[in-house]
Amino acid sequence: MTAEKIKEIVSQMTLEEKASMCSGADFWHTEAVERLGIPASMVSDGPHGLRKQDQEGDHLGVNDSIKAVCFPAGCGTAASFNRELIRQMGETLGEECQAEGVSVILGPAVNIKRSPLCGRNFEYYSEDPLVASEMAGALIHGVQSKNVGTSIKHFLGNNQETRRMTSDSQIGQRSLHEIYLAAFEGAVKKEKPWTVMCSYNKINGTYAAENHKYLTEVLRDEWGFEGYVMSDWGAVNSRVKDLQAGLDLEMPSSNGFNDKLIVGAVQSGELPEKVLDAAVSRILNIVFRYEENRDKNAVFDRDKDHEMARKVAQETIVLLKNDGVLPLSEQDEIVFIGKYAKTPRYQGGGSSHINSHKVTSALDAVADMANVTYAQGFDDKVDKTDEKLLAEAVEAAKKAKFAVVFAGLPDAFESEGFDRKHMRMPDCQNELISKVAAVQPNTIVVLHNGSPVEMPWVNEVKGVVEAYLSGQAVGGAVCDILFGKVNPSAKLPESFPLKLEDNPSYLFYPGEKDKVEYREGIFVGYRYYDSKKMEVLFPFGHGLSYTTFAYSNLTVDKETMKDTDVMNVSVDVTNTGNMTGKEIVQLYVADQESTVIRPVKELKGFEKVELAPGETKTVTFALDKRAFAYYSVKLQDWHVETGAFDIMIGRSSRDIVLTKAVTVESTVKIPFVYTTDTAMGDVLKDPRAREIVEELLKFDIFGGVQDKAESSAANEAITAEMNAAMAEFAPLRSAVSFGGNMNMADVQEIVDRLNALEEG
Ligand code: BGC
């Protein structure tokens, strides 16, 4: 619908009607205004399947929703690093929404995995903002290509479940821009989601729902977002303020209560009516965009979509370790051990919970293989070893040639609504794995979990397969990998630390009451582990294949560029093994030298390529300013420091295979303001300044003492190094205390001359 037409409709609406458009009619619908032909519009969770509730609505999946298809959760889809595949998954979801009359699916969820403990990590993509925003972008693209909206969430700084409705995420400006905003930024700018969902929490003291800075200045003014912002369910606490900040739609219904506040605020003059009109226009724009593009032929073909879910799952399962045991042969004597072989844990609890129309377990997938036996091994209702189940499993493991243990986290260990208390798997499962491995040298562990776990048994087993929460087709997909029908091609979109205490947020997570200080700053995930050179269990970007890949010919189209330019990088990848496979090529950038604190490397590009045995493909990347920049709080903008950078191509963040140095020249100078506190070393960085401070350089404190020190061998503690360091860091005002005949006004005069130099 054209902007003019929407304007016309809004002009015909009463104040009360407009206010009522700004909150839900019920749990899942926007208001209808029949007399003006405005239909109610339905939204549904998301993000990895349709949770459409026909009956009474709730937001934590307690009440049933329609039978639908559960796709792999975000933890897994990110591991695919496959934009095209996730775009296809989005198309499937979009078609389902069209068939079911859902205008907006509530996802993707891109919050950064700050700590392995976040109960909702299974829904989120990555510890890295580029991965999160690219994968989200792919999903948005797919869904919206079917004329159905998405709601990228939860904006902003919602990285824990503990006290999520009241906690205050205290995040520095650099970390906000480089990590937390960046997870949304690329997807919002490139793929233009129809809606954004704001989070419950506060950001630096202001609720996300009433945060003008992020909802309007950043989202709309800087990033060009044109859709509507809706609240997370119940995130509104001050309706009029929220509207002014840029929050258009309150969900769910406020039962008319907040509508009255809006009406009252307009009548009293507190709220300009044009603010309300703008919010209503944005909502109507989306409502009509959906209505006018209904696909009457869309069908929700659950069986077909199950196959899509399996196709996605095949690329979300990460082969973490393989000491020559995988792939298995279909003729081998194999025992599947563990409850999750029969009833897999394939999704998480909460608002994303799907009422799956069917679930394929690993046992279902091998139903016609007589050589595969099963032992339950453990129960996941309580963390207690069942001695009988354990003994049966160990016996079965002894008899077989291979044991595959299907383990992981029970629902009670991770879910929306609460955070994990630790990073361990249930003790009873760890014990089972160790006891099976003790009698069966060919033990493989398949994990079902949404977030990293400690693996005390990792050196006792020959294979580890991270299945994540891979949706309702997980069993078939896992067996495709185990038996080599599909070559594993996923990699970790997050680091697996050895233990929880290694995680950079460990000391500050989940904060003190409602105060959550993000003290680790920009050092999230591998940015921390790699900078600290810490041993990890499995690094970011790690994942094995049944074939091998070789890298060569790292080339750049220019070795030096201005920060306004684009550098094209290419690298050849060859499949050097015997099986067709897909490789995820990762490009990291490292600043060789920097005056600001930066991680040792950051991911700036990734591409997934499929290669037949012997085949070589050239993978290309385009690097612009952002690939080299940090966020300058002083400039309130991205900034590149002139100098050398390493471009690194890696199989993971810890397996860099090729490196090339390039130079980037900044076109922006950060203005420098001299004060009496400016250190002499900083002054001398500008050769033009030397003349102005020439006099001062004769003072002992600024280095004049050196000659004396050299001649006076009596005091060996005074070295040239010490004097040089003292001189470098001495502020100009030291001239008053240590220089002799100089007062503060004299120093200020020098400062003024230096500043005149800057301006000139
Ligand atoms: C969740 C959202 C979800 C909404 C509606 C909230 O509790 O945080 O992700 O979309 O409920 O179910």
C-alpha cells in the first residue's frame, strides 16, 4: 500500500483507534478496525518452526500449538555457515506462514553468546557478530521472499535469562558497537526485516523498550530500519515513554489500559499526535504488506518440510573428533547407547518450542539394520546413575565392534527462563560414557545440547559428534553423518572452553542482582581465548570432514588501500581427499600494531564451498573499511588506524593456514586536543610540535637529565631507559614542578600553540 493511502487511512482513524493499534488485540494478533478495512494480523513464534497457537495464548510454550515442523535451532543453523541453506529454510518457514495466515514469524534471535550459561543459547547463533548477523540475514531473506515478515530479536543486550525482565546490561560503547549491536546491524541494513523485537532488559540504565538511542537514533536514523518495533511479550513498562522512544507495537494486549494512557497523553499535549501517527503508519504498512501479498496457494506440507529439516540438520552437525572411527560401515556390529538414540533431545524449551508433527530418532533411522542394537544407558529425568541400565550398556558395548553413545543436556539443564548453573553434563551420563569407553575402544559420543559442555571423557573416546539441537529430523541426519552418507561440513560458531571458569564473562555473569556489567568488554569468545593463547577444548570455527582440504594462492588485488576503498581477497581451496565435501573458509583480520586494545584476530568473512575429490575452487572476499576498523568512542564512528594488517585464512580460529600482510591508510584523522596533561611522548609524535616544546626538552624531567645520568655512574639505578620512559610519560605541566623558571600560564601558552598547530 502506498504511503499516501496509509496516510489517508490514519487520518480517518479516531484517536482511540490509533492508540488501540499500538498494542495487541490478544496474545498473537494486532487490532482490526473493520470500518476502515484494517484486518487483524497474526504473529507467531519462531524462530525455527511455527508455534502457532489456535487456542489460548501463552508465551512460554505451555499451551499447545498446531502440529508443525521443528527445524534445527539457531545453535545448529549457525554451525552450517551456509547462507544459501538457511535462506531455503527461511523460504520454507515463509511458505508455512502464508499457509497458516501468519504475517510475522518471531525470529531470528541473534543475541551474542556471551556465556555458555545463557539458558537461551540454543536459540542464538554465535559468539561472533558477523556469523550471527549473516545467518540471521539469510533466514530473513528467505522468509521475507515469501511476503511474510520476520522479527529480529531481542534488541538489545539480552544475553542471559536470569532477571531478564529487570536486569541492566551495562555495556561499554565499544563493545556495544563491535559486538552486541553488530549482531543486528548487518542483517537489518542488508535484509530489512519487517519488524524488530526489543528486549526486556535495560541497556546502560534505560529499558530497551524506552531507549530512544537504540530504537530510533541507531535503528532508524543510522541503519535505515523502516518497519515497526514490537515489544517482547510484556517488555513495556512505561507506554507513553516507549512510544516516544520508537516502540510502535506493544505485545501482547494491555487490555486497553495502555491505550488509555496514550489517548490521555495526546489529549494533555504530553505526546505529540504525530508520534502516534508515525507508529500507526509503520504498523499498518506491514499489516497491509502482508495482506496484499497473500499466497492463496501456499500449503504447509509437513512431510516435505520434514525433509527440508533433515537437509538443514545434515549441515548443522559438527564432527568434533575422529580418531579414524568414522564413518561407520553399515555391516559393522554397532550398539547405540543412551536414551537420546530413541527419544532425541532436538529442541529447547520456552517460546520457541514446536509441537512436532513427527520426530525421527537415530534408532528409527537404522530400523532396517539388524546389526545395530540398543541399550538405554541412562534416564534424563533425574541425574542419578541407574546401575541396571549402566550394566546393560557396558555389556552391550563389550559385545559390539563400535559403541555410539547418544548423550547431552536434558531439558531441565537448559531452557528459556533460566540460566545454566554450570557447564557440565549430568554426572550419570559422564559416568556412562567413561564406563563404556573403558570396555569399548571404538566409542563415539553424539551430543544433543544447545550450548558447550565440559567433556571430561574426551580423551577416552575416539569420536565426538556435536548434533546440537537439530530439530525433528535429527536422527536421520545423525545417521547420515555416522554412516558417511553425508560428509560432515559444519563448524563451531562458538568456542568450547575446557571449563566454565575459562570463559571471559565468568566472574561477572549473571551479575549482581539487576546490575550486569559486561566487564570483559570486546573480549567475547575466541576474541578472548585467542588473545590469551588459552587452551580450549574445541576452538571457534573447528569442525572435521571425511575428506581433506588444502589452501593455496592467497592473493589480494591491492596490497595498500585507503579506508574508503575495497580490497578483494582470493584463496584457492582444493579437496585433497576421496569424498566430495564442503569446507567453510574463514577469513580473519589482525591489526599488527594498534594504539587501542584489540583482539589478536577477528572474523571478517566466511564462505562455504563444495568440492569434488581433486577439485579446486577460488573463494573470494571483499574487505571494506569495517573489516579493519574498531569503533572509536571519541569519533562515535568506525575508525581504521593507518598501518599494517594481517589477512589470515583459517580452518578455524586456531588453525590459520595462510597469512598476508596489507596496509590500510586512514582518510580520517582523530582530532587531538592538547592539554597541560598531555605527555611529552605524545607531543613528539607530531614532528611539527618539536619546535614548540624545544625549550622544555632541556629540562631534566623531559630528558635533559640523560647526559648527566650517563656521566654519573655513581647511581646505577638511574638508567637511560628509565629516563627515557620518565620523559615520554611526563605531562607538560611537569615543567612547573621540575623545570625551574616556568609557571602554569607559560605551559598553557605552549598548549595553546600546540592546539593552534592542530587546527591549522
Ligand atoms: C520471548 C520471545 C517470544 C515471545 C512470544 C518472550 O518471552 O522472549 O522470544 O517471541 O515471548 O512468545
